[in-house]
Amino acid sequence: MNSYKINNKFYILAILDNRVGNRNQVFAVLSELNLPYKILDIKYNWLANLPNFMLQILGGCAHVKNLKINKIKSESCLILSCGRRTFPVASKLKSLFSNTTYFIHLMYPRLSLNIRGCDLIFTPFHDNVKTSDRVIKTLGSPAPLDIIKIKKKQYKTKPIISILIGGNHGRYKLKSHIINYMITEALNKMKQGTILISTSRRTPDNIIKLIDKWGKKNKVFKIVFHPKINEEKNPLKEMIAYADEFVVTGDSVSMVSQLCQYEKPVRVFFNRNFCSTKHIKFCTKLIDEGYAYPFESLLKKCDNIKTFNTAKKISKEILSIIK
């Protein structure tokens, strides 16, 4: 327990939805806060596609399945939510709970009412949102810090490169030639070594099949994992622990943020063919400030690797208002 003077009944009410990225951000902050918490896991209906201001006009919870507000105890707590669709629910609970309840939100909830009802909103710096006394911009997004012990017997052939592939988002699509270029360049730079590769839940099926083909014809691929279709345990922690350096596509702020917590080179591959303007801005800033390196620098020696931990920064800001 932290040394802050908090009522014994005080707890964090963490609101989770079905978006893995949102859940990871919330759990990353909870881990840093190290305070008692309860989980409110919500599921959406078709109304969740409506903009937030309409959901709030409808009461704030019309887009949530089987949520019984009257059964949630109004106690002294901190409501922690993440993403657009959880904001109306959190805002509604804040209005019903006692005056000692705090409301913290991750990621700016566009087109929302009652923004001033939130004590703090944390959002990545590359989002086109103005800062204020309530809105704090962070370098990246909060991400889990996974540390495991390395088993010496595995992957003795170095260098060990872990490659994390993102996927489609909005009008930006991940194409086959992009993946072919990445893998070909990595293999050309490696005289010998080991490749561990994982896709994401946003990765399109044709890219998954393409990566599987690469994995079958190249013995250097020791892990090829697809969370979208593989049912076994996700090997991400092992991939982080064993890697000498990382390669990551720049379309995922969460993946890049997570890897930049470790004292290992992070090579970011990004361009305007599959990355939005805000992703380009984010990746460029990380490289300019020395937190990451361009993909083309793969296997080049890196001195004085810088790291950042957004979840830790957010937790300090939160603790400063509830102490």
C-alpha cells in the first residue's frame, strides 16, 4: 500500500470494456497505483455506435447491456475509465456517487458532454486536443511492464529480434508488400540469429497467412504467434524478455509505448501508407528524443538507451490529487 492517507474503505472502480488496448491501459495504471480496486466489466449493444453526447442525453448507460446502476454502491472511490464508450458510464456514476469520488479518464472522449465533471483526463500528446487544468498530455499510452526471468537454454543463436506487427485502422490498411519488405530487410541484415514474431488482433487475415509462409520456410523464426487465431498462451512476455532488440510497426501507440519501457533498442517501422498523421507524429517524436530508432538502423549499436513509463507518470498525478 502506498504511504498516502486514504480512507480504509477507499477503492478504485475500474471500468473495463471489450477493447484489449483499453483494458491494458487501465491495468497498467492500477498496477502502478497499488491500491484496492473493483472491476466493472461492461458489454455494449448496438447503441454504442452513437456519439457520446447522444449516449449521455439518453442517460449515459443505454449502450450497455444489463447494467444495474442502483446495485453499484455509492462509496468513496476513484472511478477509472478508458476509451470513448466508457466515458458516459463513468460520468453517470460520478454524478450519482458521493462528493468524495474522483473521476479519472484515459484517452480524450471526443464529442462528450460534462467534460468538466472529470478530475483529470490523460491523453497522448499527438492527439489534437488542447491541454488544460484537467487535460494532461503524455508521451505515449500506459502499458504493462512485463518482466520475466530468462531461461538460458532457449534461443542461443543471436541476435534475437522480436517483431511486433500491428494492423488495419480506419482507412489505413496494412499491405503485403510492407510486411515482405520488413522481413526481407531484417533477414538481409542478420548473418545469423533468431526471429520471434507476433501479430495483433487488428492484423488482417492475408497478412497472417503471409507471415506463416515466411515462418515455415525460414528456420530463424522460432515463434510465430497470432492472438487473433491462436488459442494458446500469448508469448509476448517471453518475446520481450529474450529479445536483444525490437522491431514494431508504428500504427500502434500502445505496442510502441510498452516496448519503450525496456532498456533495449526499439526500431520503429512507419510510413504514410499505413500510418495516420498522428502515428507519424508520435513515432517521429520518439526517434527525435532518443526513445526509439528508425527501422533502417536495425542491429546498429545504440548507446544510452532512454526509456519512459507513462503508467508511472499517470499514477503519480492521480496520487497527488487523492492523497
